[in-house]
Amino acid sequence: MSTYTAINLIARPGANGITSDLFEVVSKPMSQPGEGEFLIKQTHMSLDPAMMGWMSPDTESYIPPVAIGDVMRSSGLGEIIESNHPDFAVGERVMGLMGWTEYLVSNGQGLNKVQPGLEAEMVLSVFALPGLTATQGLYGFGEPKAGQTLVVSGAAGSVGSIVGQMAKADGLTVVGVAGNDEKCAWLTDELGFDGAINYKTDDIPNKLTELTPNGIDLYFENTGGPIQQQVFDRMNAHGRIIVCGMISDYTRAVPSPGPNWIPIIKKRLNIQGFAMPDHFGQIPQLIEKITPYVMEGKIKYRAHVLEGLESAISGINLLFSGENKGKLIVKL
Ligand SMILES: NC(=O)c1ccc[n+]([C@@H]2O[C@H](COP(=O)([O-])OP(=O)(O)OC[C@H]3O[C@@H](n4cnc5c(N)ncnc54)[C@H](OP(=O)(O)O)[C@@H]3O)[C@@H](O)[C@H]2O)c1
């Protein structure tokens, strides 16, 4: 009988973060799809910062933690290689939650078909979680208006780079915050951002003042960290803060303190957190919104591709060290 490889979560991250002893690589007998099911060969797996939360024991988050002993949760893209389902044919590609596994059997629930001809890297970098998140956050809550100023943190990452490019295409002034000079140069020289701040080496208050002379109307928060207070201080009246992610706190035992709330009243700010699982029902509309930007060549992306299922184990840490250049993907 043929077998395939999967990776189970067997312990929760401690003070050392995500280490190889949290996982067990297992060999499983190949499953057969039953009636109304199909077998998927996963070809590309997405690695996302949220996985840190999914591994932790937090039961109050928007999604339950991965149970100890279960296959590690992740989204991905795969090809149907056997089918007993009337609506899913052999050769079609699907994306959705698949987990750290080479093969899986599904009844189709929670999976979406992938348009033929689209490159896998583009699908996972733009039309999957990053693009959907960017679009939901920016247009669902951000109310971007031409002429206004947007600052996005984690700007060279998969979500941030799409937020900035869509806002730029809509006529906003866009400033990105990233963790090294190469990423900052990519934002301004390749993506057309109006400015970029290296939060590790620049004088943040001075650079922010220089790049946002009219204040800030919209802040798309992906990271937290020192930039948060500085942006908060420059928010204009009726500004919007979209809280998408706080990666700088994901590995900290104690979260950093947030800004004082008095300016929220004085400036009548709107601060909105969101999590994509609440919006999975809107995926068709979100894809419809982002598609014209892609078709008009207004969205560039870069994918950071690792090879082989087991590369996920150490590879996920690239997201927290900032060593990923673009959407982190594992090619199986
Ligand atoms: N709300 C939702 O539903 C939702 C959905 C998807 C993603 N997210 C969130 O969106 C954010 C971006 O996700 P992504 O998938 O696009 O990841 P990404 O930006 O492609 O990769 C993560 C990046 O975060 C930056 N980073 C790591 N540690 C940092 C720190 N201490 N301070 C500041 N920046 C740090 C690094 O870039 P630098 O080199 O620039 O530091 C790293 O490359 C994450 O917080 C994620 O959790 C939320």
C-alpha cells in the first residue's frame, strides 16, 4: 500500500517559539475517497503568521487551536487526482484549509475552485488570504479616499504590499513601514509607494513627519511595535485604524501597551479589528473587487518559495525574523 507524509502538532510553542520538537512527521497509508468525496494532492502550502496563534492553547480567539496530535492547520492549493464527487472533477485545482500534508480527502466543504491557467504562486500570494485580507480590511473598513494619506506596517509582506498598491491605485498617498532597506527600496522603486520607513534603522518620528506632511487618515496595522504610537500621534480627525495583525507581539510573553484612548475621542477615530474567517462568505465579492487591479497590472507580488513539506517546520520562523521576501509558500 502506498503512503504519504503529514506533519502533526504534538506540543505548543513555549519561550523558544516554534521549534522542531513541536512537530511529528508521520507516514500514513494513502486514503481512498468515499462516495461524495475526492482525493487532493496538495501542491503548494501557505505559511502564515496566524499559525503561531493556531498552535497556542488560546480558546478565546476567532478559531479554535489545533488539537495536539492533529495535522498542523494551513491553507493551500492542490489538484484533484481521484473523485467520487459530482461537482469536483479529476484535474481541477482547489484551494482552502488543507493542513501540513501531501494528500487529503475532502467532501469539498470550505474549498474553492481555482481558475485554470493562474500560476499557483499568484493564487496564494494574491487571490488567497493575502489579497482577501487586504481587500476586506481596506474597503470593508478603511473607507479609502483619493487624496488621503495611508500608512501600512508590514508593508513589504504579503498583505501589506497589496494594501499599499490598491490604495496607491485609488489615488491615496501611501507610506509603507518595513524592516530592512531592500524591502523599503522594493516598496518605493517597484511598487510605487510614495515613501518607506525602515522601522529598525530610521528615526521614525522624523521620517514619518517628513513623509506625511498632511497627517495620516488611514493606518493599516499589520505589526504593532514602536511605529504604532508614532502613527497614532499623527492620525487626523475622523481617521481610521484597521487592526489586521500584531506580529511584533505574537512571540512576546507580555503584549506591548497600546496608545492612550483620549485621542480616540478628541480625533473621533475609528479603530476596527477584523479576522478573515468572519468574511469567508464574502470571498466571491472580494475576488471580484481585487481582480480588476490585478488585470490592470496594478498588483505586483513576490513569493518566497521553500521546497518540501518538512521545510515548513523551520521555514515558518522566517515570518517572525523578517527573512521572508514576500508570500511564504511551501512547494510540495
Ligand atoms: N486579520 C486577519 O484575518 C489576518 C489575515 C492575514 C494576515 N493577518 C496578519 O497580517 C500581518 C501580515 O501577515 P502576512 O501574511 O502579510 O505576513 P508577511 O508580512 O508576509 O510576513 C511577516 C512580516 O512581518 C514582519 N515582522 C516580523 N516580526 C516583526 C516585528 N517584531 N515588528 C514588525 N514587523 C515584524 C516581517 O517583515 P519586516 O522585515 O518588515 O519586519 C515579516 O516579513 C500579520 O500580523 C498577520 O497575522 C491577519
